[in-house]
Amino acid sequence: MFTLPSIFKCVGRRSVVASGQAAPPAPQQQPASGAAAVVTAAVATAPVDRVPHVEPLRTTPARATILRKLRSRPSAKKSLLALGLLILLIVAAPFFAPQNPYDLLALDIMDGRLPPGSANFDETITYWLGTDAQGRDMLSAILYGLRISLFVGLCAVLISVAIGVTLGLLAAYRGGWIDTVVMRAVDFILGFPTILVALVLLAVVGRGIDKVIIALVVVQWAHYARIMRGRALQERRKEYIEAAQNLGFPAWRIMLVHLMPNCIGPVMVFATIQIATAITLEATLSFLGVGVPVTEPSLGLLIASGFEYLLSGDYWISIFPGVALLLLILCINIAGDRLRDSLDPRR
């Protein structure tokens, strides 16, 4: 609100400017003296503090929630404990197994089809789970067979994840003809039964552990490519991807550093469950006689070797490897199912 003195001052200044006289100079600010001058000088000469380094978070609320959900489920603890025990037995099998089932010179046909708890012909080895028709110790054969089955399942899943994630990311980020070619290949692979494709491939390339892994990779990579592409298409529309593109980051950095870590969760959950599927498929192929060779029997081949003796009373040749395969698959499936429930934000 204007007052009379302020109005008179404005009128006086306008009259001075209109008459051609110079306006009176503005009063200069007097330098500070005393304590004020000391404070001003100290502020002017003080060094600028650097921005403090902030340590990254060791944990996040989402990570803490996932771990809390996993710890609150007793079945997850028991399945992980049983799976860890099986893996420990598989790794340490050469140190305590009574026999090397792959050493054909150590087998004795006179010890064939012995019941559980029997001793060998020389009474130097006790076969706690019996022997098969070739005189192979079933306990040693199961431990070594678990090693082959788990090795084949892990290698097939890891290679399938690497191929599927790469192609899914590339198809989602690039789009165009790359997306079309990748998705048509995925549809072609998923259009055939898995066991049929694996049988045809093994019939062409022959038997062997490496051949089984190749066949499993061919029939499994399409699942991971489809999951990664769907998840990457959702994340690609978000602001942090646009920010990375506007900053001029190369495409490989955006896909590997920014996009893939935010899309890998569903893929890892599916991969955990697919390990059991790969082990089951390998056992099925070995049971049909097109998997691993006879000299390196897996669980499926052990079950097949004792299948013809089930009606004659020699149950242990097929039952014990089947129980071991069931425990391995059950532990992996329970662990994967609990991991999926923990990563689900709706639960």
C-alpha cells in the first residue's frame, strides 16, 4: 500500500529526470566492520565441501521381503536342506562309494542281482542296496547316476538361459525383422512335442552326454526367449530406459546393464523349475535307450535295466534309482515353487 512520503519521493525523482538534472547517486553500502567483517571474510575464504560419498544399500525392502518369505516357509528350508545334502553326496561320491560303477574291470558277473545287504563273492564289499544284473553296486550307481543327471540338467538349463535371454532381449529391444525371425523360430520349436524333438535329434547325432545336453538346449531355449521378450517389452516403455537412450548409452549397455537385471527374475524362477524338467527328460531319453551310453549309466538307464526284473522279485534294481530320482526332482520343484511365491508381489 502506497503512503504519502513514498508518493512524494517518486514525484520528486520524476521531476528531476524531466528537468535534465542528474539523479542523485544511490547511497553506497558501507563496508561491514567488526564481527560482521570477520564472519563475511571467513565465509568467503571457506573451502567448498565436497558431496559426501554414499555407500550403496546392503539390502533393500524388496530383498528383505523375499528373504523373510523364504524363511517363513518350512518346506523351503527342508527342500533346500535335502537338495544341499544330495549335492554334497554327489560331489563326495568318489570318496566313500563302495565301487566305481564306470570301471568295467571291477565288476563281477557272479555278484549280479544280489539283494540289499548282501556281500560280494569274496566278502570284501557289502552291497547295502543290492546289485544289478551286471554286478554293479546300486548305491554307487545311484550316486554316480545322480551326478550325471544333475550335471546334464544344470548344463542344459544354463546354456538355454544364456541363448534364450540374449535372443529375447534382442527381439524386444530391436524389434522389426529380428523380432519376427526370433518369435517364428520360438513358435516352430514350441509347436512340436519336446520328447519327439529330442528323440529325433539324438537319433541323428547319436548317444552321449554332450549329445543329450545339445538336444535339451534345442527344445528349451525357446521358453526363456519368450519369457524374456514379454518382460523386456514391459520394461522398455519405462522412463529409465528412455533416460538411458537420451544420455547416448550404446544399445548393448542398455540391454545388459539396465534392461536385463529388471527382467531376469521370472526367468530365474522358471529356470529353477526347468532343472527338474531337464533331469526328467534326460531320464526318459536314457530309459528309451537313446540317452547316455551304457558304460556311464544315469538314473533313467538304471531304471530301464531293472524294469524286466520287477516281476521276478528283483525290485531294488528299478525302485531305488526311481526313489532317488523322485527325491531330487521333488526337492528342486519345491524350492522353485517357494522361490516363485516369494518373488510374487501379490502374495
